[in-house]
Amino acid sequence: MYLNKVEICGVNTSQLPVLSEDEKKELLERVQKGDMEARQKMINGNLRLVLSVVRKFINRGENLDDLFQVGCIGLIKAIDHFDPTLNVRFSTYGVPMIIGEIRRFLRDNNSIRVSRSMRDTAYKAMQVKEQLTNENQREPTIDQIAEAMGRSKEDVVFALEAIVEPVSLYEPVYSDGGDTIYVMDQIGDSTDDKTWLEEIALKESIEKLGEREKKILSLRYMAGKTQMEVAQEIGISQAQVSRLEKSALERIKKQI
């Protein structure tokens, strides 16, 4: 639905202007001199860039209008901080800024609310970790980080885990150009193999039944019909339905 959406935040995306690289360069030079009109033209001329980045976050379940507005904030920051003397395209600088702004929004607006103090603790822990790594040329343990911060190990662990962004089960983790491996493909429990094998055995057992027995089991356990209703549909007595059903179930149990 979102992929085909034309209007976002009151903006008709099908009519968004497109700037050439020369036009961008000229506008950015004017922006550096405080030209607000050039700044607005630069913003309007790069809204398609924001839209292209926002499309990458559609599956997060967030409102597209919200993501677009946040992406525009990232675009404005990129325009205000871009150095025209650098020999790089504006999009090379702008895209990471837009992505970063959207990711911060998704993190801060996560359904699992994280207190400001806990986030501060986590960010401080990351700074200490980097500092200790540089000093000792090896990654520090949680105990060492906690000692350097003057906090308990539990506080540091809880804080770091609280800011970890949840990962979708459908997040791709590897692709060789063929079949893609997703997070859910690497998750399981001790009953997975057993359940899988039981399902295969059940299907094979049912396949070995006669057509009438398959029909009876289908009507009874898939359609939820009574033995009397099954008897009327097939054209046999209820006693026969009961006998065939019982015989089929016993055969399945023995084969499983």
C-alpha cells in the first residue's frame, strides 16, 4: 500500500522536482552564504532522496508520514552541515544523515520504553568500553567496564541490553544471490526436530489409508461434522462410519 502512495505529508511525490548535480552544487554554495531561498530549493529538490530512504523502513510498521518527516529533518541537517569543498556528491553525505535520523526515531519511539537515565548509562558504558579497548588493545569485560564507571555489573548489562534495537524474525542475515537466510531460520528449540518428524510420519500414515477412510477423517476432523452427518454424506450407516474411523485412527497410531 505504502509503495504506491502518492501523497505524503501533503506533498505529491509524483511531482517532486529533481535537481542536477550542478544545480545542487550552486545551491549549496549559496546556502553556505546564508541564502534561505536556496536552502528551501535544496530541500524541495531532495525530497525524492528522503522518499527513497524511507522505503527501506516500510516493513517496520511505522507510519510513513512520520518517517518521511523525520527523514526531512535528516535532510535539513545534511544541507546545513555539508561542505561544498569536499569532492563528494551530496547524496553520499545526505543518505547516511537521513538514515541516522530515522534510526534514532525508531529507537527512541520503540514500544519498549527505555528511561533517559538507562540510555545515558548505556552510552557511557559504550564510551568507557571504547576507551579501555584503546588503552589495553583488547576488549574489556563487563566487570572492567562497570568498575571504571563505578556502577554495578548488573546496571551496565541491563542498560546495554535495553538500547539494543529489536530485530525482525524476517530480517535477512545472509544471501548468496539465491535463497535468503532469515533470522527465523536460525531460531529453534529442542522440540523442533521431533515435531517435524512426527508431522511427516502422520502425513505418510494418512496417505496409506483408503479413500473412504481419508474422506471420513477429513469430514470428521477438518470439517467438524458428526458421525451421523458423515454417514449421510457418504451413504453408509453411522455404525460403519464409527468402525472405519476407529480402525483408521488405530492404524495411524501404530505407524507413528
